[in-house]
Amino acid sequence: MGKFMVIPLALIFAAGFLGIALADGAEKTVSGVIEDSYCYGTMGAHGASHKSCAIKCLKAGIPASLVQNKTGAIYVLLPKNNEQPLPDDVINRAEDQVTVTGKEYTKGGVKFLVVESVK
């Protein structure tokens, strides 16, 4: 292989690896409604009348989901650190319209968002 082929190939591989790194763990801001996964997923329960139940479920450890406004995509919300619950400012916003900023990860077709802030 000539010298002139090595540099372009190296640049292609570097760009590919950079794309992988940026796609997984990239900063993302998503607007939607925080739901408890159990009631929303199994019964379709949501809305203001479900708020107290959703908060109880989230405090009991049911995973929190963020249902995106634009597409209906569902993100599983994760705390900043392993072995910690979601912060109360996330749990207490169940059934509220919010904007969440954090790092996005996708595994097996499931979208995850590590919560850095919620407004």
C-alpha cells in the first residue's frame, strides 16, 4: 500500500471512532413528560390524576421514563452515579412537562438519558 493511501485510511478510521464516541454519551436536551414506567407501560396511566401514584412508584424504585413531546420516543432516566436513586427534583416532577439535559446512550434499541438537570 502506498504512502498516499495510509493517511486517508487513518483519517477514515479516526472519523469513524470519533462518530462512535460522539453518538454514545453525547449531551442531549429532551422535552417531554416524566412517567413511571410500570403504570405508563402496562396500563397507559398518565396525567395529573396519576401524579401521586407515579411519585410513589418512582420512590419505590420503578424506573422513570421521559416521553418526548415531538416523537413520542421514550427515554429511561438514569441518575448521575451508579448505586444512587434519581434525585427528588426528578421524582417529584412525575407527570409534569419538563426539559431534561444529560448524556444520551442507546443499547439494544433502548434510549437512556443520564440526568444532569431538569427544568
